[in-house]
Amino acid sequence: DGKIWMDGQMVEWRDAKIHVLTHTLHYGCGAFEGVRAYETEQGTAIFRLQDHTKRLFNSAKILRMQIPLTQDQVNQAQVDVVKANGLKSCYLRPLTWIGDRKLGVSPKGNTIHLMVAAWAWGAYLGEDGMERGIRTKISSFTRHHVNITMSQAKAVSNYTNSILANTEALDDGYDEAILLDASGFVSEGSGENIFVIKDGVVYTPDLSAGALNGITRNTVMHICEDLGLEVVQKRITRDELYICDELFFTGTAAEVTPIREVDRIQIGEGRRGPLTEKIQKAFFDIVNGRNPK
Ligand code: PLP
């Protein structure tokens, strides 16, 4: 139930439909965002709204899709959807896709559509995981072995490997997958960036490993600096994960989620590490407006 913003109009949840001959459904060229709004003392606030909208437009640009709206209009659409649904804290999903006017690989002559949906969504990898840490495995699927140039687009087609990796992890009894790049360096989770802590220094893969330039990743890097922690972006190997002190994922959906196990190897003390807890707390203070930056 509720309302979805679709091409400039607020439509009922059940009426927000597309045709089976929609180009994106056949060829996978489309882009989306994941955004969160939090209840703060000043009311509901969408965290880093403009940055998410900008990344959506950049994703579309990489895919040569011309969104027929301004970034301001897409910002406003997100504010309106939250209001129209009476939501306080929620997840937002803007999506842009190529329409159903004609089929064939070429998208030329087709219409570009955009919608924004919003719903209440708790801890993506589970409340329990937020406190105790989650269990992960290195995936047999790599990140973007097909096309590294697309790693910065939140493109629909980029998620096939993410889906396969996540499904494999769940089927094997883990909570989430960690994907390596084609050379074997650590890239990211199926929908999360990864951070490693060793001897008080914070490491995260540099973007050449094909990880998305996460907005939460960026926020967490600033938090670490504020906490006086050195942050280093570098190539990270699988075995560096096994012997690190603390490990965690970041993402709009996953927020800051500790990792307590990789490939059945215990990380650190096998629970949320003390620096991870500090960073997690600082993150929630910021998004909930208790320490606005
Ligand atoms: N990596 C992938 C593949 C993602 O889908 C996401 C989610 O958006 C992230 C990383 C984390 O990015 P952000 O913090 O901007 O949500």
C-alpha cells in the first residue's frame, strides 16, 4: 500500500506498473539508487539526498540515458514520496529505465522513465548482525569481470554478479558475500563497501578494484578522520581479511554492519570490534541528526 512517484505523478502502489516489452526488462540498461531517510529532532531528513541524486544522474550519463528531469525535480520527488506515505525513517528507491515504445538493442527513440518508491526498512543484514557481526564468505563470483568501466554506474546490469554472489552465500549458510575483482583483490560486498582495521589503521579497497564509490563509504572515511584514525585506500588481499583485527561493511542499506567471520575464519575476537562500534555509533549520531555535519 502507499504511493509511488512515477514520471511526475503520485500513483497508487498497485498501479505503479510497467509493460512486459519494457526495454530495460529485456536488455538490462537502467540505473537506480538506494537512499535512506531518518527521523531526526528537526523532522525526517533524507541522508545526503543531493549526492544520491547526482550519482543517479551520473549512472544515467555513463549509460547514455537522458533523464527528462532536473536533479532538483528528482530531489523533490523523493521528499514528496516520503511525505505522501507518511514515513518517518525509511528506505527510498529511485529507478530510471528505458520504456516500451520499441524493442531492439538500440534504445534510441525510446522514452526514459523515472520512479521513486519508499518504504520502512530496518537493518538490511539483520538487527542481530548490527550488534554481533555477520558471517561472510569470499564469493566464487567476481565483481565486474565483464566490464570494469561500468563499476561507477549503479546500473541494473551490474547486479547479476551481486545476486549470484549473495545467493551463493545464503545457500551456503552465510549472511553475505565478499566479491574479489578479476585479479583476486578484495572489491566489496554484493551491495556494500568493505573496511578493514589492522593495528589501529583503517583500510578500504581503492576504487580500481571495481567497488562502487559508496556514499556511506565516504561518510565513514570522514568519521574515521574525525576520530583520529588514519584511512588508507589500497589493494587488499583475501588473506589480509583473515588476519585483520576488525572488519565491517558500509552501505545505505547495510549502514555500518560488523563482520565477525570470513570463510569460517574468525575475525579478531569474533564479534563487533571496539573501533567498529565507535564508528557505527558516530554514523548513527550523524544520520539521526544528533551530531549534524
Ligand atoms: N557497492 C554496491 C555494489 C552497492 O550496490 C552499494 C549500495 O548502494 C554500495 C556499494 C554502497 O554504496 P552507498 O553507501 O552509496 O549506498
